[in-house]
Amino acid sequence: MLLKMIMMVNLLSMFILAAGFPYGVVDGLRMDYYLMSCPFAEQIVKNTVNGALDNDPALAAALVRMHFHDCFIEGCDASILIDSTKDNTAEKDSPGNLSLRGYEVIDDAKDQLEEQCPGIVSCADIVAMAARDAIFWAGGPVYDIPKGRKDGRRSKIEDTINLPFPTFNTSELITAFGKRGFTAQEMVALSGAHTLGVARCASFKGRLSSADPTLDSDFAKTLSKKCGGGDNAEQPFDATPRIFDNFYFNALMRKSGLLFSDQTLYTTPRTRGVVNGYAMNQAMFFFDFRKAMIKMGTVDVKEGSKGEVRQDCRKIN
Ligand code: HEM
Ligand SMILES: *[C@@H]1O[C@H](CO)[C@@H](O)[C@H](O)[C@H]1NC(C)=O
Ligand SMILES: *[C@@H]1O[C@H](CO)[C@@H](O)[C@H](O)[C@H]1NC(C)=O
């Protein structure tokens, strides 16, 4: 019996390594975390996400971005989902929330999970699974993630200062991601999430006020015209904003990156080679992106009594 268990654990860790999970097991996180306690957790989240995206494909981008914002502030602990109260202004209400959407998809999955296995599946795990399922739905790589994240009890507007700004240059991006343990190459791979979705004019109009040699002049005209529609006018990051592909990197090579923080990855010699590589080889981008996303999902994860499983993803218990 014991031997069998040891063999199982061995097999499991081999599987985890094969899946590219970098640290073996981050203490409490495990691939099969809900195997006994809520065996259909993955399926419930996937069905919910697929249903929501079939209705509104643009939500794929929103769910991926939600996971990023969650992990970069206070770790992957669903702090992004907390609603403000009269005593506390939450992350979500920062100007840096920049049009985050898709909260109702997480609520929907959570409601079903609470019905099946009350108090078991954390909101942080739901966010991580939803992002993963959205990437696959949009044509991106498929991967397994370890689960067992606990939900945090802090969500403060002032913490959002720790998100990278769209005005960052490559060295600022490398520093910001380096603080969370990412290499420059992983930062470039993760930026490839901008193959999905849009940015609003407010996020890129600063680039249009003076001549910019790193910005294609026709593309600059397109953007100026778009901004004629106001700060909330939306421009896709690449030609296929609903498909997870490597067109984003090809756009950078044509000086048609949308944000300054996108184009700078190609402008800077240090990261240009990585951009070229991903633009030419989608399989390589998918491989690196998958690994980097699994890693992102383990940033400052809360375990045990450091967190809780929220009953309502918008409220601390
Ligand atoms: C490298 C530093 C990054 C910066 C400076 C940045 C900044 C931004 C900005 C300003 C927007 C547009 C928001 C708006 O105007 O409404 C955006 C959108 C987006 N970001 Fe990032 N981001 C970064 C990295 C990431 C990462 C690592 C991911 C995910 C792994 C990600 C996923 C997304 C997605 C999917 C969208 C589109 C959202 C939608 O269409 O609803 N970003 N990002
Ligand atoms: C984002 O923050 C603004 C306040 O800055 C708030 O009015 C808006 O409701 C927030 N958006 C979301 C989706 O929470
Ligand atoms: C990047 O931005 C920082 C802060 O504004 C600045 O000090 C640095 O010189 C910039 N680096 C490059 C290579 O432009």
C-alpha cells in the first residue's frame, strides 16, 4: 500500500515535470488537488468558460488578462475579484483595472461548484483554470495546471501600482517581471498574450503626439483615426484578436505593435531575437508561453491558513 503510494507520487512528479511545471510541487499545489474533493471541478469550469465564450468570444482575452492582474498583485489569490466596500476600495476599482471584464463567468462557475462541492474550490483556482481554458478555446496551447491556491483576504486599490505600465521600456519590463522571478524571455513570451484582445485609445494615444521611428507611419494614421472616437475606442493588438496565434510578434516586426510596451520588445536588441524567434516559429512560442503561464500561476500563491476558500468570489468570508 505504502509502496504503491510512493510510486504514485513518483509518477505524479514525473508527470508534473513533463508538463513543464518548474518547481516540482509548490508545497500545497497539486495537479490532482480536487481529485477526491471535487472531481468535476475542471469540467465545470471548462464548460462554463466554453459556454460564455461561444456567446461572447471577446471574453477570452478578458479572462486571460484577469489571471495576469490577479497574479501580479498580491499573488494568484483572486484579490482581483473582490468588490469594494464602504471601508475599502479594492484593486478592481483602480484606474489600472483598465476595462477588466468577465467577472460574471467566474461567478457562474463558482455558483455551480458551490452546489456540487461547497467550500472546496478556491476562486483563485477558478481564475487560473478559466484563463487556461480560454487560451485553448481561442486556439492556443493546452496545458495542465497545479491547483490548491487559497483566496486572499486583501484587495487594495493602492497595490495596483505594481502592475506594469504600457509606457514601460524593455528594461523597466525586465525589472518588473524579474521581481516576480521571470526571465526576460519569459516576459516576452507572456507578452504574447496580447495576441488576444484589444486596448483602448487611452492606453496608446501617448505614442501619437510626436513622430516615433519605431511606429509604422500607416499604422500611426490608423491609430490616430481610431482615437478620433475617444479614449474608449478599441484597437485590436493584431489582425486576429480572437485567435491565439503568433501574429502579435509578426506585427512587432512590422513596427505595428499597439502599446509602447509591445513595440519596445522589438526595438531593444536584447529581446528582438526572441520576438523574431516567436514570429517565425509558433510552436516555439506556444511551448514557452505554456511554461511561463504555468509559472505565472504559482506567483506568491497562498496556502493553508494564509488564505481561505471564499464562498462568494466577490467577498472575503
Ligand atoms: C508586459 C507588460 C504588460 C503591459 C504593460 C500590459 C498592458 C496592457 C494594457 C494597457 C492593455 C489594454 C487595456 C485597455 O486599454 O483597456 C492590455 C490588454 C491585455 N493584456 Fe496586457 N499587459 C502586459 C502583459 C500582459 C500579460 C503578461 C498578459 C497575460 C498573460 C496580458 C494579457 C492581456 C490581454 C489578453 C489583454 C486584452 C484584454 C481585452 O481585450 O479585454 N498582458 N494589457
Ligand atoms: C474600474 O474602475 C473604475 C473606477 O476607476 C470603476 O468605475 C469601474 O467600475 C471599474 N471597472 C470594473 C470592471 O470593475
Ligand atoms: C527606460 O526607462 C527608464 C525610466 O524612465 C530610464 O531611466 C531608462 O534610461 C530607459 N531605458 C532605455 C534603454 O531607454
